[in-house]
Amino acid sequence: MNFSVVHIEKDEENVIIGQSHFIKTVEDLYEAIKNSSPSAKFGIAFCEASGKRLIRFDGNDDTLIKRAVRNAERIGAGHAFIVHLADAFPINVIPHIRSVPEVLGLYAATSNPLSVVIADEGEGRGIIGVIDGQKPLGTETEEEALERKNFLRDIGYKR
């Protein structure tokens, strides 16, 4: 078995990576995202693991669709999906994505630099995990904790 790391190509958008199990994943993810955040721009790509074994794709933004397809090609893991998301936050779409019956789990939802750790055993490839962002530089101080709390209130996620 060989292991590799795929660095996800992205700009400022968020990326969501997960695993599903059925050909209708792309259409169901489209509906879940659109219903949760109508102004969201997104591209979805899904790696089929059997049958024609194609990368299925959908979305409403050509740039994000192309980016999702390129990254799905590079990941190449059975039943993996990737969503590139702009003009919306993952926190608003994740509950809807999780409610899609064929979605098995999520690996990442981030705007940070992102890498995917892949295992390849010849016939198939799978996602082992992800590397999201960078290592911590320390532990927050009381002042930094207050700054975090105020920030969450300033952007409307806490009252």
C-alpha cells in the first residue's frame, strides 16, 4: 500500500470533503446546498467507485465546478466528494449535507490550506484523513479569549 498527500487547489473559498455511496450524491448535494443557502456559489465533484467510475459533477459556478473536478481527479478516492463553496459558510450548509441519506461522513469543512492523506492499494484509493490549516503556535490568553468571544458576537453567531 502506498500513501500520498494531495494538496487541495483553492482560492479564498471554503472546501468541504466527505464520503458518500450512491450515484445520486451530486444531485442531492446540489439541492442540500441550494436549499440551505440560496445565494451560495458552489461546485461539487463526486468520485464514483463502481460501474463507469466517473467523476460526476454539478454546481452553479463554472470556476468552482472546474476546481472541484480537478481536485476530485487528484484525490481519486472511491465515493469521495468535494464541494468548493463561496458566498456562504460551511456552518450553514453542513447540517443539510449531513441530512443527505447517502452521505456517510465529512472529513473537512474549511477555508484554510487543506491537504488530503490518501492510501492507494492498487485497485482502489481511500481518504485516510485531512490536514487542515497549520499547527497551533500557543494557547489563548484571557485577552485573546475575550477577543474571540467579541468576534463571534460581532459577526452574529452569538448574542
